[in-house]
Amino acid sequence: MSVSAYHDALARTGYLRKSELTWEPVKGLVTGYNAESLQLEPAFSDRAGLAVDAVYETVDGPMLLIKDAGSTMPTQETLDQWVERAWNLGIAPLLWIVTPTDVRVYDSFRGIGPQSAKGPVGTFALAIEEQMRQLDEACGRLSLDTGAFWRSSLAENIDRSQRIDKVLLREIAELERQLVLAGPKHDDDADAQKRERDLCQELVLCTLFASYLLARGIAQPLLPDNLPADLSRIYEDTTQARHLFDWLHETFNGDVFPRNVGQDARLEHLVLLRDFVQDISLLKGQRGQFRLFKFRFDTIPIELISSVYEEFAQRTAGALSRQQSLHYTPVELVHMALDPVFDGLDARARVLDPTCGSGLFLVQALRRLVWKRCGNGPRPRRIVREILYKQVFGVDVNRAALRIAAFSLYLAALEIETTESGELYDRTQFERLIGKTLFCDSFLEKTMQDRCRKLGVKAIVGNVPWTYVRGNTSTATANAKPRRSPDHAFLSAAIDVVGADGRLAIYVKATPFFSRDASAIASRNSVIQRLNRLALINLSNLRSEDLFPGVRGPALLVCANCGHLPDQDYLLAGRLPWTGDFKRSGRITLTSADFKTVPKAAVLAAPSYLKAIMLGTARDALLMQRIEAHDLTLGSLLERIGIYDWSFKKHAGPLKSQIITRCGQGFQVKGENVKPVSDTIANLPAVFAEDYRAVQFDPTTIRSLEKRGITRVLFERARSIYDAPLLLCPKSAHQLALKKGRYSAAIVNVDAAYSESFYGISFKNRDVRLAQILCAILNSAVAGFQFLFGAGGVGIERPAVEPNDLRQLRLPEFDVTDELARRAQDALDQSEHDGGEALDTLADELYKLNPSEGALVRDSIGRARSSFLDTPEARQEDVRAPDYDELTAYASATCQTVNAILRVDGSEHLMASIAQPLRSDHDPTAAFSVVRFAMASGRAKREVVVKAMAAVEAQAVYDSVRHSLVKETYTYLRERRAMRIYGERDVTIVKPAQRRYWSVAAGFEDGDIILTDHWTQAGS
């Protein structure tokens, strides 16, 4: 080892620290394989061709591979080989190669591009101090820990879409497509088309796993004499190819490759397969060219191959995959689910995946169980096989998926085990798994559940089918409770099997946990009551970021009875925050501010509580409870005055024919079976979303359906809902509200047709004063507050305010008077100039909000922006650094909270000082903001004292926390640190420099925490 170069480079970038006698690795620097870092084993393996000297793991996972080149300069060929191997590992985005003279930094996710792309993204000379400072600033330990690296120039082009698994997926998908095109055409024979596609998928599968067996040296001792150990030669003629397929069937006992697999392969197929194994790209724009890097199947981890094939199979399965509502699970999310389950799990426990697919969860469960049994010692075949045959179980309705699962488990077992003296080399003779540990059945069948219960399963993990598919008549969907959520049937069955104390980690659809639907509430409450220790982790913030490829629905992880969870009277409620670099990095970052321990009783008592506590603060949840104590809703108020929406009245009876419809969604243009537009609405102004204006607008200049050339519509709706005066409530035109982050509504004083983008209420022959008052309330901050934190899908699965959300809006009781109507109209008139402040003041009075509650509601405008707009720009606004005024508002809210209590005694008060950024954007500490609160003598004054911290003091603060900004709480809940540092008479708050952590609401919450900590310390 080149001690002077390697140690010098790591020491100067913070990865090594000096002890009394030697240099020691900092926490997170793994310098050799151990059972606690199971996914890193391939990186240290000589077989994988890289054999790194260290891996650095941050709270976001492995970030950096470090290779010591030794005391002599490596050749360019050697450097290229190391970079190629790092890319094939797919473990971390960065590779350092430390040579005797420099540190070369490579993007190890970059797998496509010209030959020049193999080169480093940066080279830093060890002898030049400024260059080493730049290396430390860009991707030293603190830069990686804080996430500052992703803002550096070195990270600009890192993109996980170029990672090994993504490139391999695109190549095999294109291979399958071209294999189908190379075969005979079956234009009028659907069954023949399916057989052709099945053949092509079998050819892809055989090629993938034969490549794996040959590259790892597993196949060579077992190949018959008539087969060369070279796939490109085997694929030169159909006879040899068929011999290979027969060998695969015989070797793996028929579990994976059925008899006669690939027997219909043609020479045209083999030409394409030979190109693939010879590393010739099939992708458009690269066709016929050698890939930048070869696929090294002796390096690619087996779980990546399994996961790639699972996503490929689901994509190509098309209608079947959609009909079964299946979703590919990225490896990162498999680890996220398994980490808590295996924390403290007995080494001999049995683990089950009820919808195992190609076995992603099972492969990782097998690995973890082996490591639990063997630790860092030898892994004898007898123990590996015992675990494989007796502890890992899967269920799936798709037999083809079970075949992949069986093969993945076989190969994982071969990769994991270490031979003992006297063991035969023939390691491929496995027992059959299908029918013994892998069951082709539905987990929803009672007989299957009974079977799993008898097995003594202690933990159930997986990603069950959780999206509704129209036309799906499967048992899971037909009997789903709640409606359109088949996942809850699987979740309920899983709880039945493992019991109240059994371990669970299952991905389900998030929506039912936040719904106000009666069946959803009942299902959610049942889960909470039936599981003793529970965590619910909301992933909906990442629904648009390709979290589950090809799926936009919101997900939630249900985790039960794992180590470090709160006791049975509480649950851990958390959410994964949106980050601007997730889509390209795939890194999941948590902060303590995103997780709260809450009483189960509070969640069970109010449908809105769980959503409010996850998206907001404890104060938001309590205020929502107080607002929901109002029995009056918009829907009930409208019915009180005889305005009915019959779509919400299931048992209208004869009343429906006697009362004119006066509210509902507008006309729908697109769809099947459109009908001619009637004369009654054809010439009315036709209001679409882009025509809308908040508060009030005149639609007379808006073109009618006839003038727009729209002569046919799917649904025209009743003409009476278009009668003026109208109150128009948009579903999603939130960018046109008084302020981004508010909801809005508008009064229209002439008859106008409106599209389905609106919910309209006609006040014809009704008191128009009520329309004015309701318009004022809907444009106030309190309406948006309710939509954001009240039960429903807003902010969870969609930005749209649906009719049911609108009708459930809670209203205060009020008398409709001329005076109230005048004040409402005055506030509406002022809104163009004051941004809605007068509307908020009126709403505070009507809802009887105190000043701090009013401030909390107003603060929700900024917090709702990304939920209502649902755009990358709005989400970026959430994570931008807070400015001085925003930090001042936060600090004032904190001081007000504490001083409200201190005024009782009157001897002292809290004041705040804000640490002004003294660093460049590239300084890792720029990722954090700091506010210090200190006690001062005397009664608190009305105006809170907030000032800028002195430069010397601010610098000292940042220096003191520089090396303690990151911590790891549990093995499965790793967070970027938010700290409270207590002195004798002060407390310093350190949190990520993102607006969402420094809002007024966050100030109130931190004030409550400071008070709690103060009384706790005083009591002790």
C-alpha cells in the first residue's frame, strides 16, 4: 500500500483522523468487508476485479469507492479496467483512484458516451495544496455527509439513468424488441404473437444467466464436451444453442428453464444474441458500436441482474403486468424495507414475501440470514442451503416470476457460500424450490395463509399490488377494502399470518391512510389497532421522481414490530422529503424534523391527524382538529338552502325529480360516445381552466363552445348549474390564485358554461350574499390550510381539489347579514392590492382563531405551494436556502412561543441571533442554517428581539458544528442531522438550509420543543 499517497489523500479530505499512534478511519469509512456492510462485499472481492481499499458510506448510502493504485503509476489500461468494474458494481456514484502523485475522481454511474467518457471528472495533485483543498471542498467527507457534493461541478453530470442496471435494462429491452421483429409475423393470431414473445423472453433469460454462470466460473466444470465456454461461439449455430438450453434445463432441475426451452430459436435470433454478448450495443444511435463499458457478469451483483430482469419482464408483459397491478421495486427500496425487519431478528427466523415476483426481497433476505448466522466467518454450503430450503419463502400467482425467483436464489446461494474441505465442486445440484418454498398461488386464499401460518413465518416483507386497474376482476381488487386498494387485502392477510407482534415491512398505496372514505378509515384503523409497534413512512413526496419506475401513485411503507420503534400506544409517523437531486442520484435523505412519535389514540380519533402530522407539525394537527370540530361543511350548508349535488346523494328518492340541480362539475369534452352539444349551452361563454381568474371575472368575452368549434361533448350536465350568479371553484388552476399556495374561488355574474375543471354552484333564486361570504372564505388561507392538512388526497396523490374535498370544507356557523356580506366584498375587492390579508383577517374572526393560530394558517400558504402547484419549480422553492427575513420570522415565532410562558414569571425572556452565512456556496457548511436563542433578563416585550449574530461568533458556531452535523440514529433510520445544542443559558438550532425547515410553523414547533426540554431538564 502506498501509505504516503493513500493515507495523505484520505487524511487531508477528512476520511482518516489522527489518533495517538496511528491514523484511524472515521465513522462511515469501511476498510474491509464485514457483515454489517453486506451490500459492499462485491466491492472488496477480488473476483469482481476491483478490490477497493475502502468505501465511504454517508447517511444516504454508499457514496465513494476508494482504490489505492500502490507505489507505481498504473497504466491507462489498468485505470480503464478499474473504472469499468466500478461501473458494473453500481454501488456508488464516485470512484477515487489514488496514484502516487494524484487523486483521480471518476463518475462511476456513467456507462454511456464516447471513449473520452472513461476519463476522470477531476484530477487533483497531492503536491498542490490548492488542488487538495478543492478536492476536500468538492467531495471530501463533510461535503458528502452534508450533501454539498451534489452542488459541486463534479456532480453536474452524475445521473443514475446511466447506472449499470438502467443501461442493462435498456439493452435487454431493445434486444427483446428486435428478437420479436426478427421472428415470423403473426398479425392476425394473438396466441402466436404471445408464443413468439414468450420465446424471445426465454432467450433473453437464458442469455443473461448463462453469461452469469460462465463469467463466475460456475458453468465451466459442468459443461458438456460439445459446448465451448464462450457464449458468442455457442450462438454461432442453432444446434449448439439448443444444447445450451437443454443443459440449463437439466442442471437446474426444471425449476427455472422448462423442457424444450429455446428450441424454436432461429439463426436470426442468434445473430442478435451474439451481438449482445459481444458487447455491441443494440440501442438507437449506438447500434453496431461497442459499448463504452462491457457488461461484466462476474462483477454485477446478482440482485441487480434479478431486479433488471424483473423490471424488464414487467415492462414487456404489458397488459398482464398492469392487470395484476405489479410494480418493480428498486434495490434501494428493498434495503429500506429490510433494514428495520432484520434489526434484532432471530437468525433462524422464517421470512416470507407474499407477492415475491422475481425474488428481489427474498435474495436480500437470504443474504441477511446467512450473515446473521455466520457473521464475518466462513459461510459453509450446508448452512446456506439450510437457510435457502427452510427460512426463505415466497408466494406469487405468476409461475414465470417464480422461475426467476428460484434462479435468483440459486445464484445468490452460489455467490454467498464458501466451500469447505471435502465438499464436491458440483454446487449447482439444488433441491427444487417451486412447490416447497416458492408457491404458485394467491396469498389472499385462506388455504395459502394457513400454510404460511403453519410454517411459523416471523417476518413478512414485500411490495404488494397496490394500484387500482380499471377492469381488473381479480380477487384482490373485487374484494378490496378500501375501494380501489387491493394492497390492503394483502396487508390484512399478512397481519393475520404473523400476528400482532410479527414483523412487517410492506409497501402499500398511501392514499387510503389519509382518506376520509369510511372504508379507508376503517381499514387504516384496523392496521393501527392490530399491530403493536408501528411505523408509517410516507413516500408520496417522491411520487413524481420515478421512485417506482413507471408508477406515479403515492406509496407508504408499513413497518411493524421492528427494533427501536415506539411502544404499542404510539406510532412513528414519517415522510421522505423531496430533494432536487433524487431523480439523478437515487439517494434518500432523512432529517429528524420529518419523523414524529405520535399517540395512536390521536390518529384513531381524527381522520386528518395522520396527514397533518406528516405534512405539517403537531400544532397543525391540533388546529385541524379544532377546525373539524365545526359540524358545518360546505356540502351541508348548500343542502340547508336547497342546493343539492345528486352525485353525492346515493338515496335521493323522489326528491331528485322535484328539485333543480344547482351545483356540480361542468361539461366534459373528451371520451367515448360523445353527443352533440345542445342549443341551451352551445352559445354560452365556455370557461376552461386557462380562462379563470380568482375572486371575480366577467366571462362575456370568452368564446362559446360553438365558436371554439366544439360541437360534441361526453357530458353536458344540467343547464341549471350554469345559471348566474355562479360561484366557480377550480380543481387545479392554483397558479391563478391570489398568491401561489392559496386556494381560490370566483363569482361570475352572467350565465356561463364551465368545464369539468371547475365545481360550480348556482345561486339563482338564492341569497347572493352567501356567495360573497363563501367566496371570501374560499380565497382565504384557512381554506388552503384545510385542503393541505385535512383528510383527502391533496398533497398526497394529487394537487387537484376534488368536489368531495370541497364539499367537506369545514365552515363556522354565521348569520348571513348585509354587514358580513359587505365586509366580505370589501375584503375581496382589496385582495388584488393586499394579496388576501383582509380575507385572512375576516376568516380569523369567523373561525375564532387566536393570533398564533392565524399566523400558522398564513404560514401554510408557503408550505402548500408545492402541493397545490405540483411543479419542479415549486418544489425547488421549498428547498432553497431561507433568507434573513424568513429566518427572522422563524426566530420570532420560536421566541413568542417560549416568551408566552416566561411572561408568567416575568424575570427573563428569550431572544434570538441569526448566523449570517460567511461561507461560499461550495463550503459544506453552507448546507445548514443556524439560529441561537439565549435567555435575557427582564419581562418579554411585545416586539421580539432578533438580531444578526456577530461575525466572529457566527464563524465559531459553524466551526464548532463542522464535524458533527451528521449522525446515524438506528441502522434503518439514517438522517442528516438537525441539532439542538444547549449551553447554560442558550440553545443553538442547526438544520438544513432549506425553507421548509425554517417556516413560522417550524418556529412554533421548535419553541414547544425548547419548552419541553427545559421542563424535562428542570424536573431531572
